Amino acid sequence: MFVNRLLSVITSFFISAVCGLSIGASPATASPQELVVTEEDFKEERVYSPYAGRAYADQVFFGDMHFHTELSFDAGLIGTTLDAHDGYRMARGEKVISNTGQPVQLIRPLDFLVITDHAELMGLAPAIRESNPLLLSDPWGKWVYEKFNSGQEGRMAAFGSIIEKGTSGVNPFSSDELTRSIWGQFVRIAEGYNEPGRFTAMTGFEWSTTPDGDNLHRVVVFGDGAEKTSQTLPFSVFDSDDPQDLWKYLETYEDKTGGNAIAIPHNGNLSNGLMFSDKTRSGDPIDRAYAAARIRWEPIIEVSQVKGDGETHPLLSTEDEFADYETWDVGNLDGSAAKEEWMLQYEYGRSALKLGLKLGQELGVNPYKFGLSAATDTHTALATTREENFFGKYQHTEPSPDRHNRAVIPADDPALRILTSQEVASGLTAVWARENTREA
Ligand SMILES: [Zn+2]
Ligand SMILES: [Zn+2]
């Protein structure tokens, strides 16, 4: 299968209607030769067509909106050394050297890239490598640093603590100083690669809530530069594991900075029935206010990426012969719970669109009237999306003779395991706009 199957064309939330000149209607009695445009014709009240003067989005741009570098703990601590510089450079078309020392380049450059490292423990790996003073001044940070550098046994203890803390909802750091420093550096790096009209370098992060191993992750994308994004910090599971709190964070960001941002859910297929439910995170039925907030802040969902396809499932689309494309349906994100058939309807894009129509009738607002996108979710800092040029999800699945049989989801129950051979060389997002800029 080729990535072309996955290119989901969306209308970008960044596209705002640009007002142009209104060409008014000429008097009906005038012959074509006598058509005259007068001052009066430009007055809005003389225009019948609501689209008169609309400046159409007339160009399509391709890019990746879900992308990890060494700043993500589940990348940087297991071998990814490429950083945001490498990610943007490669997306712009340059040759880079991969995490395993292999030269790699795209068949053609991307038009835009959003780097979205996990908010939780952002920058931990480079901070350990570089003996970052902000890490060493924190009690847990110092402990992790020392364990990590004390041989195999200590390293395993550090890993155990990092995984436990990273998923527990309790921030192990005593302050946000390290995060502030890492985030500030990152948003400034993006400025250096942003070239209006040629390449759009954007920033974001991933809110990585995984209750009981069920995936509720959202990627947050900012439409702004460092002047605004440096005024916030990534919102993590340490702040809240409820998407309604993430939406409040986005609202606060926009109110404070005048900027714009959205959240994009992904991998409903690994949520075990939670992602597109008819209930809130706390189990109450969705009400009108929830529906309005959800579609306000989540106007797009990511339906394809390396961890399987999220558009539909053969049991949901029984007459669609393509419905079994790259299906991951054995369990949840950490392989701790098996999939049950009732869950499927709440996990996939198409069934969510159907549920949204029903909820829209009942509530007056449809929470699932979303557009579709696709991304890589690469953890190698390499946005490779073609099978002949695919560098895998992690450093350990970069090209090698035995790359196919490693674990992506190393579940205790063999039936719930996912192997690297099941990774998908997916995908990109296409955006209609008038020019290749953050603002457009
Ligand atoms: Zn995720
Ligand atoms: Zn991700």
C-alpha cells in the first residue's frame, strides 16, 4: 500500500476567509458590451451572492503534524538522538544521517512540519546526556541522572521509575524549570526554520493520557510563532487526564496570547472504546456544552499513522473491501486489555461521524463533525512515509535485516502483542491554503 491512499485532504483551521474585492452585479438591462463596474457595485448590500469576493484557498500543501524527536522520553531514552534541527532540515529536503548512522532523504521536501514531542518529561533524555544543571538541581532528576549513569542495573531502575512516573499522572519534578527551558529553546529553534512562502515550521506537543493503558492521546498544534508560544508551557497528564481540561488550557492560551491552537486525537483504535464515546471522561452522558467544546477544539482527527488505520474496521464497514487496511484491533495501547467487539464503534472515524449525527440531533451540536488528517507519529525525527524509504517508528526499527520482528507493543499476553512488521508507513496531511505560511 502506498501513502497516496492515506493523504487525507482537510480544510485547514488556519485558513480564514480573506476578504477581497466584491464585483457587483450589473443592471439586468445592460448588454455585455455595456457592463460597467461602479463604486456602488462594491457596496456589500448590493451583492446577492454570499461568496462574491471570496478569496479561494487555491494551493495544496503537504506536511506532517505528529512528529517526535529526542525530546520525547519514549524516543530519546531508547536510541533517538536526532533533534528538532534534524527534523526540520530533513522535512525541508536536506539529507540527514539517521539515528543508526544511515543517510536518508525524502523523495521530495515537505511544505510544513509540526514537531509534537510528548509533554510529559519533555527533554529528559538530552538533559541526562548533557548533565543539564536544571535536571541535577531537582531531587528526582538527580536520582534518575545518577542511576542512568551507574551501569545496567541502575539504568533499568531509572527506566522503571521514568515509565511509572511518565504514566502515573504525578509529576516527579519539583518545579517546571527544566520544561520551561526545553520548551523555550524548542520554539526558538522552530523560528529559525520557518521560511514564509517556502516552508512552514510549526510547534506543538502531545498530551499523552493513557488511562489503564487505553489511548486518549491528543496532539496540540499551535498556529503561532515563539512570541506567543513562549508564553505557555505544554499541558501534560500531570496537569489533568481529562480532555475537557485540555480544552480549557487551549482556551486560556488563545485568550492570553491572541493566538490559535487545536487538539487532534489519534489512535482511537487503541482506546478500547473510549476515544469517540457518547460519554465524557468521567462517565456522564455527553451534553451540549461538551459537544460544543469538543468540536471547537478538536475539528480534525488523525485517522492514519504508524500505529494502524483509524478510519474504519471490517466489522463496521462490512461492504467496504478496503476496510481492513492496516488494522490494529487486538487490544489497547500498552497491550494490557483485549479488544471487545462493542468497543469498535467508539474507536473509528467513520462510526464516530455516524454517532455525531445522532448526538447532533439530540443535543443540537454535533461533537464529531470533524475533518480527517494523517501523520507519521514517528519517534525517529524522520518523516518518512513511503514504504521504499520507511525508517520505522523507533530507532530500533530503522532499516536492518531483522527490523520486522521487534516488539512495538510488548504485551504479556502474546495475543495482544504488536510487532514491527505491522507498522504502517503512514501518512501525511494535505492543507488547502492561499500561501505556505503559519497564518494562512
Ligand atoms: Zn500518542
Ligand atoms: Zn505521538
